[in-house]
Amino acid sequence: MLAVLRVIAMALFIVLSCIFGLLLSIIRPFHRNNVHIIASWFGKMSTVVGVKLEINVDPSASKVGPAIYVANHQNNYDLFTLPAAVPENTVSMGKHSLKWIPFFGQLYWLSGNILINRGNRSKAMGTLGKSVAKIKENGLSVWMFPEGTRSYGRGLLPFKTGAFHTAMNADVPVVPVCMNSTHDCIKLNRWDNGTIYIDVLAPISLDKEISARDHASATHTLMAERIAQLDDKVKEDNGKLARNK
């Protein structure tokens, strides 16, 4: 019964968010803070699925200007967790097929996000070039998922290099965003699904003498280590909960 109520609540929330988000985006299309505002709404839905968010931001990350944020992408519940960490003046990059989702696709585009056609290399490179222009001309940050797909419990997947090429071409740092593994952690029939930890790490300046591939590999290693640490915190939380029962 709890799962049914949560599904209804999530569906209703998504519909209302799309309606109000579209109204906001029609009034001020492509505004630099549309994405931050709408993302904050989605982040608040974490309580409906029974999780508490603990977001820790490195002091230097809170002061950074335009940057490329790279986050791990796990499953559909990311929609109600990671958006809480999206800072002001940030847009995200998503796959081109999102535009075909009724209402949500139009909201995603009109709010200022960037759609990329990964199946067409020349178009994808053109989109990355437009992202560089947005960063340089408008002082915007771009939120990207370097794995290119959801991991669904397979751990942190290998990174593609697009985010790192974009950062290097725009002369901005990369800011890693790490969330603990959530695969099989959220059960809609369970009242309390515990705490989800999101760490925003210190910005990384990319040396242009080093290849984007090497930067991607080094950042992957850094994020994998932090995600493992966050997973240990979740295990510790679960151990305390079991002892207190």
C-alpha cells in the first residue's frame, strides 16, 4: 500500500512540476537559474521515497565560478536525489531523446538544458562546442554524467571524455559529485530508506598538457574511491540501525 501511495505521489509531483516548470520557463525561457529552481523541487521529493539527503560541499567548490560538474548516474531515483545538489547558474546535458518525452522533454529544453545526440559524432561535437560558448559567454556551469548511461548496480562505469574536453576548451575546472551506491537501497514499501550521501568535491584544474582521456581516468579513480567511502558510511548506518532494533 505504501508503495502505491508513493508511486501516485511521485506521478502527481512530476505532472505538477512539469506544468509549473513550463510556466516558469515560458515566462523566462532559458533563464540561467531555471534549472536550479526546478531541480530544487525535485530534490525535495527525496523525502517522499523515504530517504534523507546529506549533502557535503567542499569549501572551494562552493566558491567556484563556471565549471563542469561530473556526477555518477545510477538509476531513475537519481531524479529525486542528485538535483538537490545542483547549484545556481547551472544547466545540465542530457541525451537528445529526452525531448520526445511529453511535457518533461519540453520542460528540459525550455528551462535551458542542453540536448546532445550521442549517436551522431559530428552533432555531438557541435553540441559540446555550444556548451563551451555558453560557459564562456554566459558564465554558466554544466552538469554532466560522464558514464553516459545509468549504471544500475554495476558500479562506476568507465567515463567518456566529452565532459573533460569541454572543461579544457572552456578553461574551467571539473567538480566531481559523488553519491553513494543506491542500487537496491530504495524500497517503496519500506518507510525509512535511510540516508543518501552526496559529496561535492574540490574543483580539479585540468592541465592541457595531459589528455582528456587521462583526466577522465584520474577523475574516475578519485570518484570511485569517494563512492566506496560513502558506501562504508551507509553500511555503518545500517549496522547501527540493526543494533538499535
